[in-house]
Amino acid sequence: MKKMFSLLLILMLYTASALADPLALQEDYSCSISVPCDENDPSAGNFVYSYRYPHVDGEAEDSAAINAFFETEAEMEDFRIEMYYGDNSSTELSYTVTCNNDDFFSVLVKKEKKSEDKTTLKWKAYVFSRKNPDPSSSYTLPKLLNILDADENEEWIQEHQNEKANEVVRGLVWDLIEENEAGIEYFPDFREEDLMTELNPEEDYYLDENGEPVFYINPGSAAPVEFGLLTFPITLEEIDDEL
């Protein structure tokens, strides 16, 4: 009996350990193109486009939704390549995995486009729940905060909880902007109401390595571009205290 109990305990510990493993990454969904705009005229410039999206281990039980999501994103990039093919421009899309644990997989994507007269830099984050996988969208803030069920379909409930969470987070972000410990030179005319346009907390966040949300505002929206991506780490406990 003792031997059987010990064996069961070992199996339970092994199973728990296996479930806690982060998702392994396989070869990216990617594409890279570099062609002259005019083969007979080098001065016409080049069309350069590359992208990389994560591809997680397909053997993992909860990987299908994540892979399906990024497969769709890759297909959209292929469409953009066809649309802009031949332009004298350079576009590079890359990513960083910010959280990869038993509960969540979070990615921060950077897209930089350079043309003849300007450079644009945009960031976009994606958060996925490994316990509530959804191939059509990333995990929104109200679901992360457990104030909205993962399978809730009523639009009015979604909108109410989204706005509730958004209002709280914008208030906390504005507090951090006013404290400005990082010494960011915010635009003089940037006001709290501008957060309604520049920050959508429902989606504009990623998770750090501890699974805590980090909200962000894209470069050039609230401060000069040289200050880069503006990030505002706020813990789940801090948000919960204000809800």
C-alpha cells in the first residue's frame, strides 16, 4: 500500500510539473523579401519586408489556439506584402515573448516601417490564456481581472466590464504620468482625457515574466518619438483595489 501511495504521489508531482512547463517555441511563422523596385534603375530603391511571429510546440494541448491566431496574423502580413510590393520602403516586424508560464503566453510585437520621407514605429501586444484558449482573439483585460467570464457572449456585459476596467486603469496610468519617475518629457498639451484616444487598456497591455500587466502607449503619442514605447507596470492587486 505504501509503495502504491508513493507511486501515485510521484505521478501527481510529475503531472503538476509537466503542466507548469512553459510552451516550447518552434520555427517562427516568417517571411523575408528584398527586391529592387526597378531592376533597370538602382536609384528607384528597394522593397524590403520581413516578419516573424511565434510558433509554439504543436504537441502542447493548449497550443492550437495560439498557433491558429498567429497563422492568421502571418497570412495578413502576406496580404500586406502583395499590397505594397514594389514600394521603396522597408518594413520589419519582430517579437519578444514577455510571459510564458502555466497560465499565460504573452508576446510584444514591434513593427518598424521606413519610407523615403518618414519612419513609423508601432507596438502591439497579445496575451493568451492557456486555460481558456481562443484562436480568434487575445485575452482581454476584464477576463484577466476575472470580472468577465472567458466565454461571456452578451455584448452589453462585455462593454460594461471593459469600460469599468478601462476607467480604473486610465486613472492609475495618469497617476504614474503625473509622478513621472522616469523623467519623460510628455507633450505640454497632453491631458488625462487624451488617454481615451491613446490608451485602450482592454487590449493595450502585455504580461511581464511574473504575469503582471504592463500597459503601454505607442511612441510619439504622448511624448516625442525618441522616448520610445511608454510603459506603465501596474499589478493586478493595485487594479483590484480600485475596482
